[in-house]
Amino acid sequence: MTEGTPTGSLRIAVIGTNYLGANTAAGMAEFGFDVIGVEIDEHRLKLLNDGKAPLYEPGLDPLLKKHVDSGRLRFTKDYREVADWADVYFICVGTPQQEGSDAADLGQVNSVVDMLAPLLTRPCLVVGRSTVPVGTSKLVEQRFHSESPAGIGVEIAWQPEFLREAHGVDDTLHPDRLVFGVQSAEAEATLRQVFAIPIAEGCPVVVCNLPTAELVKGGANAFLATKISFINALSEMADATGADVTQLADALGFDKRIGRGMLNAGPGYGGGCLPKDLRAFMARAGELGVEEVITLLREVDDINYRRRARVVDVTHELLGAEWVGRNVTVLGAAFKAGTDDVRDSPALDIAGRIQLHGATVTVYDPEAMDNARRVRPTLRYADSAVEACADAHLILHLTEWPEFRALDPVALKEIVATPVILDARLLLDAASWRAAGWKYRAPGKA
């Protein structure tokens, strides 16, 4: 095969089709391969076979619809349909945090092995994309070798994903790097065939062993979390001294050794990946006796959660001594803009904390309202940002949706009880809000 020209000769199965798997399945079909996704959840399965994503992700629905309609992509709940059909199996199931522990729950990964291994009768490549503790791939390999009729003909590779929610489609089709954790030249060649198009576009490839590939994703998330917590720690210093953390970040970002990306102060990181992956990384470091990593990352995690407490403290300061009888508007429920994901969302956590103090809290988010209601049913919810702000004594800007930056402070002043806004994302035009008569506050920003 000529690099950059998919032949479609490989048949690909994607096991697990939530966020990672749905993007992977659609991306592999876009690369020119016949793809079957395996999904055991009936509701999710129906959506996918109708060409609809089981979650909000810009651009994913049309890509799924395109390839479901073409016949290149379909979904099933029956592992027997992909056993001995596919040449490459991508494991894309979740690895959530264990109940009562920081460690990763590998139950879904083990379930894939339980279901797939006994059905494999010919040589194939099984590629893990799920984020797992280092050492997991060898345990998976041992089970496939002992439980599959194909035995050692089943080769294991690990190819970690680096998808950013709200950018998943682009990151799948145009990754900024590819990491191939492989044990043979044949496995590397197969992965190069699968990803021939992005490689031809110039995407760099790192070929390494299995433990290196497993550590790359955990290490990347740990570094990003550290970078976010570092700028948030500097934000506290800025607050104490009258400095401006946004200008500070701009100045730091010009240093090529540091870079500006992810150097944004705010209410902290959240979502379904970064927090639990950081804790799983610490848990695995503890098992390996690497105490220095635990000490560093525990403080990173602690700083992150202090940011949420800091927003609540400033809220109390702005409201005055009384919480009861005060109306607080929270703009944002998703952990970041561009997604409906509310897992470990700073916005919803802060909203819940303020409600517990006695204030009436009304939330609005462009995409995450249904998910937010399921997680925090006792909060009030509005159908628009303007409706949410009516009679508010304080507005909190907690998720960086563009529509919140487009709000008219002059018009909004006419419907609130008191014109006070706390810009925890540090993205609103402070001068415009102040000129319209608002009390504007942004932690760490002059």
C-alpha cells in the first residue's frame, strides 16, 4: 500500500462506541476502511445505527451519518459479528475511577477480553486506545494468548488517543502525533496502514514499546493538569498583589519552553478524563513506589479543587453576609465549551456549593442542560441566558461558551436585581461591563 492512499483492505472493529469509540469508528470509515462498532447499550446502539452520536460533539453527527448511509460503517451488540471478520480490533471502552479509590476501574477492558478472546480463531491485531495504568497491556496480552483459540496469533499493541472534547473529529482525522506501542514490525506496518492519511499529511509518529505508550497518555494529562494548576496558583498570587494573571500568562506563553496553550486561569479543570486519569496515574505511581510523582500531583489536584472553593468565597464576598434570599445565576454547566459533558464539572460543583449555602441558583448552558438536570436536579434551570439572569443578585460566568461573551451588559442590567458579575473564566470584556455600570470581578485579573 502507498502511504496516504487507503486500500480499504483492512477491516476494522471498534469495541466501545461512546466518545472515543464513536470518533474512532467514524474516523476509520473516513480513512476508507469498512468498520463495525460494537456497542452493548441498546439506546446508544440505536442512535449510532441512525447516524447519530450518543453525545454532543461538533461535526460527529454528519460524519457518522455519511458513513452509516454509505454502508461503510455499522454497529452491532454481537461480538460474533466482528470475531474473525476484522483484521484490527480497537479497544475504546471507558476506564472510570474505581468506587472508593483513585485507581482506574478496568472492568470494561476486562469485559472486552471476556467477550472477544474466546471468539478469535485466526491471527489479528488488538489495539488498545483506552487510557490504562502502565502494565495493563501485558495483562491483556496474557489473557488473549491463554483464552483465544488463535493463541499467540493475537498480537497486542497500544495506540493512545489524545482527543480533546469539542475537537474530537478534527483530532481523529488530523492528530498532532501518533504513538504506536508495538512489539513487531508487522504491527507497526499495520498501524501505519490504518493511519496512512494523517501520516502522509505530516503527522509525526513515535514508535515505542507497550509501557511507554501507556505512560504517554497518563503523562500528558498529568502535565496538562500541572500547567493548569500552576497558572491558577499564580492567579492567587496575582489577587494578593494586584497583578493581572491574564497578562502574566501572555508574557509567560511567549517563552517557547512554556507555551501559551492551557495556561488559562479559571475555576479549574474537570471532565470525564483529566481528573480521573490524574488520580489513576497517582495510584499506579503508588503501586510502583514512585513517591515523588504522588507528592507533586496530589498538590496539583488539591490546587484544582481550591479554585472551586475560591469562586464560592468570592461569591460570598460579592453577595455580602447573607446567602438566603439571594438569586445567583450560573452561566455554564458543561466542564468546558463545545461539549455537553458535565462529569466533574467545576460549574456544576460550584453551583451546588452555593445552593447548599442557601442561595437560589439558576443555571443555563447551551448544550448540557439535560445532563446537568440529571446530575443536579435540585438546581433551577432556565431556557436561555437572559431568562437565567432575570432578578439575579450575582451572575457567575463559569463555562466559556461564545454566546456568554456576546451578552449585552447594557440590556442585561435592566433585568437583574443588582449588576454584579463574577467572571471566573476571565474572558469577558471587563471595560464594557464596567462602562455599563456593572461591578465586574475576575479572580486574578486587575
